[in-house]
Amino acid sequence: MRDCYDKMTAGEARAFRDDVLNIVGQIPRGRVMTYGLIATLAGWPSHARMVGRTLRYTPGAEMLPCHRVVNVAGRTAPGWKRQRTLLEEEGVTFKSNGHVDMSRHLWEPLL
């Protein structure tokens, strides 16, 4: 695994992108994952923000269940009101503070 002081080579960045897209594509309906967990599974645990950038700027990523990715507190992406609706349609529940109930819906594949 890498830490935050490592810079990715072009090849590592491509592999990271591919890993992120593959992981997001596997998140089951009604479950969520965090940016940080996805970064960890991709081998770059301190690159949670890069997960978000990858999902935002990679052509075709909108075809993946990106709405199933939230932050570690269960907050949805700012400015994307439809994300909550999409999650609720899958049965994801929210706590009174508006965050996903992570104790019920966090998906942690075998690490």
C-alpha cells in the first residue's frame, strides 16, 4: 500500500482508475461504500479524494452506481440532491441528521 507522500506514475494512475471503477461497479444495491475504503482497496489508502475525482471526471463512470459512494460519516455528495433519492429507492435508510445509516448499509467486501 502507498501513503499520501507517494506520487502516482501514469501507469499507477491508470491502474488506480481501473480499480476504482471496478470496485464501484461491484457495490450491491442497497449498500454503500466510502471514498476512503475504495481508495484502500485500490492500494492507495490516503487517496480518498482522488476516488471522488476519478468518479467525477472519468467518461462512462456515470453508468456505474456512483450514488452508492458516500463519505465516512455517511454524507452524500454536496450539490447532488438526487443521490439521496437514488439510495432511498434502493432501500438505504438515513438517520435523523441526514446521513446514511452506515451501521446498516456499509458494504465491506473481504479485505
